[in-house]
Amino acid sequence: MKKNTLAIFLVAALLATSAFGQEHPRHNENKTVKLSCVSPGYLKAGDRVALVSPSYYVAMEKVEKAAEVLRSWGLEPVIGPNVGKIYAGKYAGTVEERVSDLRWALNDTSIKAIICNRGGYGTIQYIDQIPFSEWAAHPKWLVGFSDITTLHGLLTRAGVMSIHGTMSSFLANGGTDQTSTLLRDLLMGSVPSYDLPAHPQNIVGKASGILVGGNICTFVPNLGTQADATLGQDIILFVEEVGESMHNIDRQFQILAHNGVLDRCKGVVLGEFTDCGKEFSYESVEAMLNERLAKYNIPLLCGFPGGHGDTNLPVIMGAPVTIDVRSDGATLTFNINGGQQALESVTMLTSQSAIAATNPTEREIIGKVYTVASPDGRLVTNITAGKDGRMAYEIVFDGNLLLQKSEINLNRDGVETLFVRKTTRRTIDENVESPFYHQSSIRNHCNELTFKLKGDLRIVFRAYNEGIAYRFVWDGKPGKVLKETVEYQFPDDWTATAPYVISFDSVHHEIQYSTSFENHYTTKSLSKLDPRRLCFLPLMVHGPDGVKICLSESSLCDYPGLYLHSTGQSDLVGEHAPLPKRVEQGGHNNLQLIVKEREDYIAEMDKTKHFPWRIMMVGKNSSEIAMNNMSYLLGEPSRVEDVSWIKPGKVAWDWWNNWNVGGVDFKAGINNDTYKHYINFASKYGIEYVILDEGWAVNKQADLFQVVPEIDLPMLVNYAKERNVGIILWAGYHAFDRDMERVCKHYSEMGVKGFKVDFMDRDDQIVTDFYRRTAEMCAKYHLVVDFHGAFKPAGFNRTYPNILNFEGVFGLEQMRWTGIDWDQMRYDCEIPFIRQAAGPMDYTQGAMLNGCRNSFRPCWNEPMSQGTRCHQLALYIVLESPLNMLCDSPTNYEKEPDYTRFVASLPTVWDETRVLMGEVGEYIVTARRKGNTWYIGGITNWEARDIEIDCVNALMRQCVSADADNTDTLTQSRNYTIELYADGANAHRRGADYKYEKLRVNDSKISVHLAPGGGFVMKITIE
């Protein structure tokens, strides 16, 4: 058994031991247990009550009237997000939508009760999607009957009482009748006791037990499932029904008898049997059941006014009850003591049992547990606020523990206690415009819980469908952050794919704080990662059953970046670079500031300081991580009001091909003639920019106003402008920072369009502040930015959309010097799932010389790529780069003008993106849409593979005019043109071999063969 599965099992088992007397039996066993359920807390004025539709559709008008009744009771009704939807003519939405609303109501701790809007049919469809352990973690009243019987069974199995009572569809009638007022009184803490008249079919006797049951034709099919509530040795069976024949009701009781349920019954209560037709010679259902039950010698209480009749008195399922059936009448009494105390004991039990089950040696954090769940309810984080001022959180996905209790803290000037003063909650649901991203707009939908702490500090947690994030917010006076505690305590020794900081010295640990964030990935179990070495973000952890976890951060501004290292166990611990105290100019060509001494703290705080978001992206597979938008959404909103001047596009790049042009009558190099050649090339193919990389400014002077004599920069800028090409200048970190505004103003006025700023090679507080200042200054002078020697975007591309690109990747430039043993093909199939989850990257693809596995060689003057030509082409689709390089020489591109025109025509920002398939380190297929045109790109590692894409069904139906009356019919009548670039027949031995086809298709599937290290690109256009 996997350790995380064992952890969840033990949590449920420990709850069950308390609630039932021993562990729950397996579904296919007939073991009995001693039932004992706790009562959730009773309600008080102002409490929130959720109205949800788990089964059949209810008109919103009725739900809103029921909500008015709840308000008249002094409660605050909240209506489930999917209430009012209808699916297949009857259901209240799809299974996913109904489960989502239940999870939302269950996991929101501010909601104290759940009232179902209607029964019908449908709860059995998702009986395994909300396990009883999940109900046990969040005890609260659930009210309903009929098909809601299944949910009562789940709650009873969870050890939590629930109410078989009237629903919203009835409350909408006014809520002043006995049925409604008794429900109100019960929810408020007044437990009823019922005196009932004599009934001719009663069987006299007295019995006590746990009340189980409900609608008989819903109840019986749950036998053997996790909603089977018949497992107790001492149960009182309560049943009712509507519209069923006598023989079907008899059939249900025969099934109960054959399964031994009636042998375990201490008594039976028959509710209303509404509109159940007479059959055989029995005068009533009660008469038939009297005959069936007589041999069991147990009391039978008939005629209880509960069920589908006009009166539906509430009864408490899972509660200890006594029935006393006499010749002159009967009583039904609930034996319940104090609900709120029971609720707190269950909450504490859940928290403590999780610790005991997952890591017995862990320091316990015992205190109040707060829960926030994703909108779809599948992802839950439980936050424990300890009485000793410590806080920790855990994460559960689809009932499986992904992160066990992990401590968080912030040491502010020596204070590191976190005492909760109050909490606030909200739901965020908005569309975020993202004009320079892989989608034109993104839904920002999450549930948020904010802790107001003692001492001007807040902690904000957000639960998205795609992951969990938290951050600190400082509202106090300026001070120092000595340390931030970041832990990821995983429940098992899972595998991690992590990039070590490349600079490492076992003696001088601090050398790791200086890094360009370019390194390949190491894949090992968590315990086998080198605890001496820091890993930069993002990194991935491979959970159970294909689940992927990607750790990153966002809104990283004026605060040091996060590193993680292993402890030699199944956890990762955070570390930050201390604040530099003394720096000296030096490093590459004297363009860097080298840290010589550091402070004993990591950051200085200003008033109202928003710290970075700590992100744990979660996906059920690799593709979901590749599509995760949390890094962008958690970035601060754009601080650039007018973005109309920001122009993404392609760049003809000089450095990678070493200014190596041929067939010209001038000596190539850093001079005017060479750059005119690049500009002419860019203009001919519609390429938006040419970059002047390192060399245009005098070397080792760190002065951007000293231009080498071979370059006439104003002339080149004007020459490019006349040909509709923009110029971008390369700049070293210190050279740019030393006189930033003067540099930006001067070159903006000259007509330069942006800067590629390089060699920061750090992410301490000084450098992350440099990013902000650079972005602001460049925005002021309408300059775009491409950061190299840089960390991941961390949401900064949302805050400053003029930052079009970040490096932070072991990109194609490495192929100029990397040895033949390095596997770039595997790396290319890792970064879309890991590094790119943090945002765009300047990988600089586009090589025209392409090496197979046995022919690749590093070369400085005429570099080549690993993998095939179509692999390089597909990277323009698979990777995200709003400012995207054509890295090779114009001379090589000119040899294949049609191919080059296709590359130059590819968009760099998109309206929509989907990852169709893929696996980390193996392959990926990505589809991106611009307008009505789809582009699909796929790459593989050194393993050849065949891929089939149902491209029209998967994508093109989204592109048909919204005015169409019948989208399917219109789509099927359309033809599509597919331009396909794929590996040639000999691409396995000659990487540059490719084939081009133009196809006209109608709703067809396309099969593509990928050579080792291969790739393909499709362009799909509606005719």
C-alpha cells in the first residue's frame, strides 16, 4: 500500500474507531460494527446555510423562496454555484457540477449546514467521488430525504448525524407549517421527541439503537457501497417510499433479509408510503410488512409522518434513538447530548489523526483547523492554527493526502508567532485579460481565506481547481525579515524532477546564491536529492496515480526568490539568499555586481508589503500542469495602463550564429554592414525585430553610451525603421542599472524598441527590486524587456506586460558548447511541464543545422541543435515566447525561403492554448489558436513514436461562427486545410530531413510519425 493511501486510510480508520467502535468493514464484507455518530454543531443567528441540488433540477424561483424562509429564521442562505442548471432534461447539472456544489458546501467551513433542494435520482452516480472520510473531516448538518438517502448513508458511515427532513422545494411554500418549524427548531438545537397514536399494524415492544435508512428503494441499492449504513449491530431501521408497488417494496425487504440486515435490527419505523398502490390481498404496505417482520420479534412502529406525504417530520439519521411501541400508542425519542462539543472533538480528531497516521515523529501542531476548498471541491487545504502561535497546512486531492502538515512562518525582527485574530472569506470569479500570453483571457476562479494575525500580519490562502497558494502580507512598520519558513512535507518518498543550482561548493554554501538559473533536471526520489545542494523553481514532484505537483512562486518583487533543498527524507525545505551587504563590480566582462558580504537577514520590509505567493500546482496528469495558469493569475495586476505600444513578435538574432553570414561582399561581424544584412533579412520575411547582442558597446566598460566605432547606432535604427523593423539592444546588468533612466530616455528617443538585459545571475532582494525598477523605467519610455541571466517570470509578466520574455532555461545557446553526452531532447520534453508552468521563456529555437543522436557535435561558429528540424519548428508552438528568436544565420534561412516564411509567420501570442497529450520527459503535443487558425506542435525525446490527432473534433468546433444555428452540422459541412511539417523518412539519420504536405480534410484524424528527437507542426485553417 502506498504511504499516502495508507495515511488517508488511517485517518478514516481512526475516525471510524471513535465513531463506530472499530474500523469500517470493506464493502464486500458482512462484518458488523458498533455504530456511534456525533452531532454537528447547532446553528445560531447569522450562520450560513448552503442550498444545493444533488439530484434533480429545481427551478431557481423555488430555491430563492426557500432562501427567503431561511432568512426569516435568522440564517444566511448561500446558493450553490451550479444551482439552477439542468442536464439531460432532469438532473440539476452534470455529475461534475453536482459534486462540485456538494464539495463546495462541505469544505467551506463558514457554512454550517447543507439543505438539499430536491431528491429524485442521481446521488448513487457519484457515490465513490466523495468518500465518507471526506464527510468525517467536515461535520455539518445535511438536510434532505428521498434520493438524499444515499448522502445520509455516507454521513452515517462517516460517524456524523444528518437530518431526514423537508427540502427547499417544500420550504418554498412558506416555512410556517409544523414540518418546517420543527426542522428550524432542530437545526437551532431543539431535539424533538415524538408521541404517536396507536396503529393497527404496530408490533409492541421497546428497543434502542442507531437510526438508519430513508427511502427504501434508494437505501437498499447502497448495500455494499460506502453509503451502506446497515452495518451496525444495534440499528433501528426507518423507511418510507413513494409511488412504488407493493411487490417492489417487498423485494427491498427480502434483499435486506438475505443480507442479514433485518437480523441486526432492533426495531423498525415505517414512515409514509405515499401513492404506493395496493397489490395482492394486503390492505396496506404496513400490513404486508407486519407479516414479514413478525418472525424477527422486534418492535414495529407504523404510521410515522415522515417521507413524501404532506407532513414530513424531521428525524436524525445516525442518532441514538429509542422507540417504545405500546398498545395505546408509541414514542420515538432521540438520545443526544450537546452538538457543538461533539463537532469540535471530531475536528480535533481529524487533525491529530492525520499527524499520527502520516508521520509519528512529526512535531504536533494542535489547534483550530480551518478549511478552504477549490471551487470544484476536489482540492482541499486544512490549515491548523496552534495555540502556541504556530501554523501548518496540509493538502488533500480527490481524497488523497498530497501534502502532510507543513509549517509556515515569518520571522519579523525576531517575532515568529502567528496568533489568529479573525478570518475572512471570499470567492473570486473574474476574467483576467492577458494580451501577451498563451490565452487572451483567463478565468481567475478560487476560494480565499484570509487570517488576520496579531502584529500587523496577514496570511492569505487561495484554493484553485489547479492548486493551492498562500502568501504573507505585512501591514506594519518597516522592519527586517530574518527568515521565512517554507516546508513541503510529502507523505511518501515520491520522485522529484528538480533543477539544482549549477554552481556548487561543498565548503562555501553561499556560492549557490549566484546562479543564472540554467541547469538540466535531476530526477530522483525526494530522499535521494543531495541535501547540500539548492534547487531553484519551478520543480515537480510525481505523486501517486499519475498526479503531478509543481512547486513555484509568484508576485516575486522586492523580496528574495525561494530555493528548496532536500532533508534526506520525503520533504523539501525553503531557503532564501540573505540581503547583500557589500558588492563589487566584476564578473562577466565587468558587467555584474558580485556579492562579497551578506547581512544576517533576508529582506527589509516596507509598510503594506505583499510577499510572494507560495504555489503548489496540482494536476491529475502532466498535461494539466502544462496548462496551469496560477503563476500568471497570482501576479499583481498590470501597472502599465496603456499597453497598445507593446509589440510581441519574432527576432532575428545575431549571437547564436556568431554573426556568421555568407555570400556577401563584406566581412561579417559586429559592424554596420552585417546588421544591415540582418535588417534586410528581417524586413523581407516580416520579422518584427533585430537584436544587437553583446558587442555593440565597448567591452568591459559597463557603459552603454560607449558604442564601438564599427557601429553607427542612429543610422541602423533609422535604416531598420524604414524597413518596418525594430531594434533591440543587449545590455549587461550593471551597465544598465548604473544610469537607468538616462539610458532608457536616450535610446527610446533614438527609436530603439527595447532591451535584452543580461547577467543579473541572482535573485536576492536587491536584484528582484532591480527587475521592478527596470520594468517601470522601460514602460515609462515605451521599451520592451527580455531578461536573461534571470529567474522564472513569477507573475511579473502580468504586472509589467512590457516584459515579454525571461530566460531561466537551459536553452539552445547551450548547444554551442555542451558535450555530446547531454540529452537535450529529454530536457525539451520536461520544460513545458515544469519551467513553462511559471511563464514564458527565451529558449531561442530555430536551428537550421540539426544533429541526430549520433551526429550532434558542439560548435562555436556553426552551431547545431540536437534533434530534427521539425523538432526545432515544433518548439515555436510547444514553448511560449512572446518575443521569439530566429537563432540561426540569415544565410541558412535563405536557403529554404518557404520554410523560413512559415516560421516567420507563426504567432508568438495566442487566443487559446490546449495541451492535448504528453508526459514529462517523453513527449508533448500542444495546440494553440490565433483567431480561427489552429497550430498544433508536437515533440518527442530520443524515442520515435506515432501520434494520432483527431484535430478537427478536438479543436475546430471551437472556431465555427457563434452565429451558427447548429454548430455540429456546420462543422461537419466545412472543409479544412492542414499544412503539415513532419519528420522525413530519413530524419533518424539526417536531422534536417523533413516533409511538407498540404491536405484538405473534413472531420478526419491525422497520424504523424515522429523520428527519434523528432517533431511536427500542423497549421489548420477553415476554408
